[in-house]
Amino acid sequence: MQMQTELSRALRAKLDHFMAFSDAEAGRLETLPVRMQTFEARRTLIHEGEHQRVAYVVIEGWGCRFKSLANGEHQVVGFPLPGDFLGLRSTLFHVSDLSCMSLSPLRVAVLEPDILWKLFETEPRVGMAFLWSMARDEAVIVEHLTSIGQRSSLAAMAHFFLETLDRLKMIGREGQNNSFACPVNQEQLADALGISNVHVNRILRELRERQLVTFQGSVVIIHDIEALSEIAGYEGSYLDGKAPGLPY
Amino acid sequence: MQMQTELSRALRAKLDHFMAFSDAEAGRLETLPVRMQTFEARRTLIHEGEHQRVAYVVIEGWGCRFKSLANGEHQVVGFPLPGDFLGLRSTLFHVSDLSCMSLSPLRVAVLEPDILWKLFETEPRVGMAFLWSMARDEAVIVEHLTSIGQRSSLAAMAHFFLETLDRLKMIGREGQNNSFACPVNQEQLADALGISNVHVNRILRELRERQLVTFQGSVVIIHDIEALSEIAGYEGSYLDGKAPGLPY
DNA sequence: CGCCTAGTTGAGGTAAGTCAATTCACGTGG
DNA sequence: CCACGTGAATTGACTTACCTCAACTAGGCG
């Protein structure tokens, strides 16, 4: 039971922003038969191109999804946080198009595909919530694409920090005064934003000197959200799917 | 009836690569109550930030999904082709995070959400096929992200041409000798690849001079697929979800 | 014929890359 | 407790891929 409540807590911290579950639905989530698994930091959970049978839900810790290129470069696609799915798409393809590693110690719930599909049938509203989660993931990737394609590296970095803070706030894992623990190193940040690690370092210095953000000792502190949002052109409504001023 | 077979033909041209439909399932697709709609070239079907109730399936023509930024820049996220869904995610969010315009005259089938959700319930395998389609869309976006983030603009351009040719081949709409009609202009190509239109022009010239690709008069001709794939680091298995050497 | 949009090319500037050296943080063993 | 090793962060010097601006050309069409 401890295990199931862990899964349900992680999922609902995220999905409650989309849908109010009934007690019955919540109970069904509680009793989903899953097993837990814990990885040390820097372990590869999912290997690009390899057979992928099960999906995961992150319970605790940060992950890193990335694509490897022939020339040894990497493109980081995103950083899964508690409540996020891993390899959900891959269970459809049977093969993963991305690798996924743990950045910190990572605790996950392992979901057998059968259980997942059965859940879709018996709990259509929960299925909807999962779909919503996939849709949000795509919205995040589209923002990411926009950052790399159109924003300056300063704006892209600012955007990343703001988005990550909001994602953490949604699941109640932010720190005090707009700060958060961030187990991402400059190399990974570089691969995420499509710039060099040297340049990441210089952008971080600029953000620090301009009193906007400090990122030191694996902790990000955002000093001036207003100014940073202005620079990034950040508007986080794509995270919760509620547009300002529209009834839902 | 003409209408339904149009929809079913467009969908199956794409989805047959993933799943063999039974006669019963095919019949159910045929009788889906949908209405058709046709847009002239350069019309905006979906407006970013606006209420979005219905989804579409492209029957004929090219679309262009893009995000607009405050500074007037655009990020093109992809070019929907026949068989592709438009605004499917938006029906969940109720609000679209992207705009979508027609590049050529565009014929679409309009899907009411209720019908869609009912289809998911009554035809779970068709629902799976739609999910697969969404998953493939995301795989394409991830490749796109990788192009912009890691590949040189030459390689990114090469990648775009190769991927588009393969997508068209899958739905039987390629031209002769690895060519295809392409209603995308250099400006839109620039916004897709995150480079300037001037640079697009120079890259196209280089591709032409190296006898790899010509893109003139809205027709793309790929002269040397091998060499181009080498340059792009292209490997199209993410499009059909079948990894080389793995049983499906 | 002239307008309008898209494409093409040149010249010069800049954001970001590469290479390489140095410093820092931290864990480990003597 | 200090010497050492290792990986990450930092900084400088130089290079380059791509951008901006601006002019010019080519084609489609009322």
C-alpha cells in the first residue's frame, strides 16, 4: 500500500491541475498493481533504439531524456520530474527513440502495458488525464523547439529556468523565494539548449551579474521573475492548459 | 459517402503502416459522420491562443503549424500532410498553443470531439492507431528539435528534405525519381529551421551546386539520397516505428 | 506595363563555437 | 590532516557560422 500511495501521490500532484478525481477513481489509482524501482544518479534507464516494454512514472528525482547523434553530440529533449511519464510512447513503438538517464537518485513506478491499457478501458477519465499529460509534454517540447530556434541563448536559458520553476511549483517541489534544487550540470544544459558548455557558462555569468538568476552549487535562485519573464518572453499557461480569461 | 471514403482513404494511407484494420473496423471508419471543408492557400485554420473545439484530418494539401513570438518572429513546428491530424491536442486543452495555416489549397475532414471519444470507446484498436499517430508526431518533433539544436544548417536542411520525401512516400504522394511538389517558401523554411531566409537561400545553392538537391519552382528533387543521408545523419525508422532488425 | 512577392547576391557585423589553460569542489587514500 | 586525483566550472584568445542590411533580379498577374 505504501507503494501505491506513492504512485498515486506523484501522479495526482500533477494531474489534479487538469482534472478533479472522484474518490472511486482515486481509489482505483491507489490499487494499481505496480512495482517500484530505484536508480542511482547517472544510470541509463532507457536506451535509444532498444526494445522497450514497460513505461515508468517518476516518483522522486530528476531524469534526462536525450537523443544521441552519430558524431557523439547529444540533444537533451527534456528533464522528467515527479509525476511525469517515461517511455509511454515507446511502449507503442516497442522501441524507444530516446534514451533516458537519471540525474539524481531516481525512484520510479514500473507500469506494465497491459495494466495501462486496461486502465484506459475501465477508467476513461483517468485515460483522459494521461492523454492530457502527453499533450502537455508535447506543448513543452514545442516551447523548447521555439527556444532553440528563435530565442537568443540568454532568453532560452531564462525560459528554461522559469518553466522549470513553474513545473516544480505545480508539484509542490520548489524551494523558498523562487529557488529550486537543480541536479543539471552545464554540459547537460548546453545539450538541452543547443549551445556549447562554454557559452552556457558565460550566459550564466551574465544572468548572475545582472542579478536575474544565480545557479551555483546545484541550486537555482531566480531573483527577478518579472525581468526574466520579459527577457524570455515567458508565459506559462501552456503548462496547465488554462488560457488566461477563458472558461474551462 | 464520397466524403467518408475520402477520410478513410487519407487516414489509412498513413495508419496502415502501423496496423492492419479488419473489414469491420474499416467499415466503421467509412461511416464516421464528418463534414468536409476546403481552405484556399494561405488561410489560417487555427489561431494560437484561441478557443479550439474541433479537430481536423488533412485530406489533401499541405499545412504549416507555427508559433508566433512577441517580437514578430515565428517558429514553424511542422508541415501537416494528408492523413495527419490538426488540433487534436487542442481539443483537450480547449485552447490551441499553435497556429495552423494552409500552404496550398487544403481539404480537411472536421471531427467533432464527441465522435472522436466515442470512437475510442467502441473501436479501441482504431484508438490505438490514433495514439500511434500522436506518438509519431512527437518523434518527428524530437527529430526537428535535434536538427535545430545539433545539426549544421546544411545537415538540418538535408534532414528536412529526406524526412519529407519519406513521409510523402508513405502516403503515396511522392513524385518520380525522388522528387516531390513542395509548396513551402524559403521564408517558411527559415522559420522551420531557425535560420534566416538569406541563409536558407545560400544553403539551397550549396545543395544544388553539390548536385545533392534542387528546390526550384516549388519542386524538390533529391539527386543523391545516399550522400544526403550521410550528411544529415538521417535514419528514417522513427517514421514507421519499425526498428531495423526487431520483430514487430 | 508596372507592381508585388519571392528569390538571389554582396559586404560587413556579431553571437556563439573551439581550443586550451586555469581554478574550483570534492572525495579518497596515505 | 594533507596530498592527490578527478570532473566540473571558469576564463582568455581566436575563429566561424550565421545574421543583418541593402541592393538587385526574376517571375506572375491585373
